[in-house]
Amino acid sequence: MAKYKVIHAFTDLQDSRRMYNVGDEYPRKGVHPSEERISELSGKKNRQGIPLIKEVKVRKKKKKIKE
């Protein structure tokens, strides 16, 4: 699953009214939202009418080669 960061605070009504603040990771550990829910929160089709989360690109660390 991709990683997401909260860009606008919101209360997740589908996760026991969990409050997410700007900068939080979404979803919290142990929660597995549907692709539809991710699409709703990252787009404008939610109660706030603005994107609430954005995908975070994870960089893989390069291995250092010992000479």
C-alpha cells in the first residue's frame, strides 16, 4: 500500500471519528482503507470539497559499495 500524508486536517468518519492533523501519516497503523476511500480523501469528493491527503513517494536507500 502506498503511503499518504495529511495536507488538511479532517476527522475520518469511517475510522471511529479518528482525527488526522496536517503532517500525519494516513492511514494509521492497522487500518486498511479501500481504494475508493483513498480516492475520496485525495480528491474533492468528500465533505470538505478539497484534497485531504496526498501520496508520499518513498525513496529507496542506495547501498554503499565498499571498495
